[in-house]
Amino acid sequence: MGEAAKNLGENGQEPGRAGCAVWFTGLPGSGKSAIAQAVRDALAAAGLPSVLLSMDERRGRYSAHPGYTGEEREAAYRAFADEAAGLTRTGNIVLMDATAYKLAMRRYAREKIERFAEVYVRCPLAAAMRREAARPDGLVMAGLYAKAVRRKTTGAPVPGLGEVVGVDVPFEENPAAECRVDSERLSISEARDLVLARFANWFGK
């Protein structure tokens, strides 16, 4: 489970202390979901109260018929941050897995959550596009990058496809993010251990 998570588990948490939240952000296909899941698994193995919140899974709860418009996305991310904030107040370590391409979306969470850190999973667009192309249909439309590029090139609409980050709108990096993970250079386990090793510095005892 990683030495860092083991140490966190041995140190435990002070009774009654509020939890914390770590937001894993980056382009679709950057690897943030896999890294967030690996961190969650390590924390659970160490016996620490942790919750993984995935925007892909939660979006339908925030909007019955997501339209992926700018307005709908902003409302969904506010609800996402509010849900995470509530979970931290009951002592959980909340791992937030969501693109949140606008910096303001992540700033909202930072304002709402007392103990908060941002992990930027850096990945070149070309690499993210290759990874995403191999992803099957599921909670998110498969082939979204290719479809967005085709739409941009031909002007032909794609039903159900909103603005795609990296093609239609830029991802806004936060130069002050607490951690930057290069997902092309690091394996998932290496990225997991890098994040876990930072917990003590971010949140202390």
C-alpha cells in the first residue's frame, strides 16, 4: 500500500479533527482517475477514513440531464465541492477526481474546504488523446477528443458532446497547485506514493 500510507495509518487521526480534501485535476485522459483510485486504495488499506468522489459518477446526481454547457458545468462543480466539504466535516479524507478546467472552479472548493490541496496531473494533450481513444463507452462518451476535433474541423454537430477541454476550451493550470504529477514519466504507483508523501506537509497532524 506504500510506506507513506502505512505511516499515515500508524499515526492515525486526532479524535474529532476535521478531514481534508485533495483534488486531482488535469485533462481528460491524463491519468488522474487511476492515480486518485490508487491513493484511495492505499488510504483504505491503512485503515484511514477516505472517500473517492468522481465527477463522472456524481454528475447525474447534480443534473438529471447534463448538457455540458458552461453554466451547467459551473453549477455541477459547485455541488461537487459542496459535497466534498460536507464529507470533510465528518472526518473523511476526500479524494476529488474531476477535470474542472476553470481555475475558479477549484478556487471555490479551496474557499469551502479548510484543509485542501490540489494535485495537477500533467499530461501532454497528444498523450491524453491516445489514452482516451482506448477508453470504452461508459459514464463518459468514448472517443470524445476525436469527435471534438472532427466537429471543429467539419462543423458537423455531435449530439450529446459539449465543449471538450483541450480542444474547444483550454485547461487553466494553477501555478500554485500543491503537487504536480507528470503522468507520462511516473507510473501510477510512483504517482500515488508522491501524493501520499505530501500529506503530512499539507495537513500535518
